[in-house]
Amino acid sequence: MKENNHTALLVMDLQSAILKAFKEKDQYLVGVKKVIDFARDNKIPVIYSVVDFRKGYPEVSGNNLAFSTIKGGNRNLDAEEASEIDELVAPSPGDIIVTKKRFSAFTGSDLEVILRSLNVDHIVLTGISTSGVVLSTLREAADKDFRITVVSDCCTDADEEVHRVLTTKVFPRQASVLTSAEWIAQKPV
């Protein structure tokens, strides 16, 4: 197959420490793996996004309600497990990993530089959580004029109702929202 220079698959926040909070993670990861395998088979770049901080969390402001709790808490996000991607969906040689500092995969990372270097104008989003990394990345990507697809069954959230509202009412305003089967069937370019 020819190399796909327009689309990239983003696999976001599938770190072991984050996945621990999700009861049905195994079933979820099997679905994400199918999408990753399809992308690789079709020469669509696979880009992983992980959140990680330096020891002592100097990047975390006390003004940031979401992240400031880790700074004073017992969570150690600079531990190897915290940034390790689950083995079922782990990167292969040739995949790209970007490290971010906030919810959006763009914030604090070199994601945009990589996408522009690869001539990507269409990103396909998967990840945990729908109301976190997926929402934030979608909004920022839309402002940067990327075409966006959200693979709804390859995103998940601790709150099923929030996931439903985002994927059925909010995301369609700025993105195509497809299931993994629909995305695979359309043979994206």
C-alpha cells in the first residue's frame, strides 16, 4: 500500500497508571489495538501521547485545579509505570511518542511540529478520557485547522453520560465521529 501522508492516528493517555481506573480496560484496549493495527497496515503514522512531569512537578501550577492535586499528593507521575503505555497497545518501532504537560496532546509537546513535518492535515483521535485529552486535543486541533475524526468506541470516560454527550452532541460540531468499524471501513486517506 502507498504511504499515507495526510492522516495520523493519535493514541492518547493509554498509560498503565491511567488505565487502572477503568473497569473494562481489557475490552477497550482490544478495540484500540484493532484501530492501531489497521493504521500500521495502511501506513498511517501512529503517534502516542503521554502525560509526564519532571521530579517535583515544576510544570504544575497551584492554580491548575486538575493537576495541582498530584503535586501535593502521593501520586508519583514520574515513576516508570506512570508513563508506561499498556503492553497490549504499546508502540512499535517507527511509532512516535510525544510527552505533554496538560490535557491537550499539543500542550507542552512537539506534536504540532511532528504533524506538520509529516504533512498531516487529518488527525484521528483515540484515548482516555473523552472529557480530558480527547476534548482538549480536539478543540486545539480545530483551532489549528486540522480535519478531525474521533473514534467513539476507542475513547472512554469515567462518566458514561459525559462520554455520550461529548461524542453525540459536542464533538460533531468540529469533527467526524465514527465507530472503529466505520473508520476502518471507509479506508481513510
